[in-house]
Amino acid sequence: MTETIDFAPQARLVAGIAQGVGDGQLSGPTPCPEYEVRHLLGHLVGLTGAFRDAGRKDLGVHLDQSPGDSLPDLGPDWRAELPKLLDELVETWRDPAAYEGMTRAGGIDLPGAVAGAVAMDELVVHGWDLARATGQAYAPDEASLAVAQGLLTPAEGDDSGNGLFGAVVPVPDDAPLLDRVIGLSGRDPGWKPGV
């Protein structure tokens, strides 16, 4: 039996944080230097739909596009669209078939099980980005953090100092797991707007 990832806790957390974003915060800075809050939310909408489709093996043209091809933005109905997409993502990845065989996301072919881990990592890290950018509390569950940590941890013997998304930010070994995951993603766990 294929082991599945429970996306529900992290999806609920991200949906709640998104709903807590005020309209006046949409042009604010985020830990992603090229993104304002609106672009980060647009990226979350796009990646949630893409990884839902990747789990379904619904390999349309939109899964061929790299997320860096253009600056994402929000549609007028994003406050309703994002929670709906998150619910669909949760439901898709409950099915063991989502983890089997190959799929595609961001223009890259990858095993379904890896796509599931990447999807969780995206929700964990970008959830932190959004919470930090908008001054909201953020406490992912341990299982979600463990999936992200497993994906982001460099292979044994890799001393390059680089992770999947650039240079790893050193964090003490005894730091909270969330801080270690954020450091592995190439972000400074101490980032705050305007600092």
C-alpha cells in the first residue's frame, strides 16, 4: 500500500492565513524578493491547481509551464478560489494512485511520490512566506514539516551549501524544526518586512 501525505492540516492553515490578508497588504514585501504579497498569493493559487492536476495525472499544457516564466498575480475571486483549490488538492492526494507512476509539474517530469512531497514543501514554505509577510502566526503540524525537511535536506556528503532552492541559510541544529526547514529553503527564519 502506498503511503499518502495528509495535506488537510497544512491546507487549512494556508487557507486561514490567506483569508487573514487584508486588501491593504497585497502590495507589501515578502521573503521572496521579486514577489509582493499579491504575487505570492497568485503563486499559491497557481501551484495548488498545478499540484492538484499533477496528482490526478491531468497533464494539460499548464503543467508544462515553469513557475518562473512570469510574475503570478491574483484574479478577482482569489479569496474563494484558493480555499476551493486547497480542498481539491487535499482530496486528490488522499488517493494512493496520486503517488504512483510519473507525473509532471512546472515543466518537469517526476515520480508521483516526489510530486506529493514537493507540493507539501511548497505549502509549508510559502505558507511561512505569507504569514511572515502579513504578520500572522504560523505553526504547521510536525508531519507536514517533516515532509518538507525530508525533501529539502541535502544528500549525505553534499557539502556544497546549496539546497533545492539556492544557498541554505545556516540554522542551529537545536532550532525549532520550522526554522530549520525555512533555512533549508534558502530563507532567513528571522526575516520580517522592512528589515
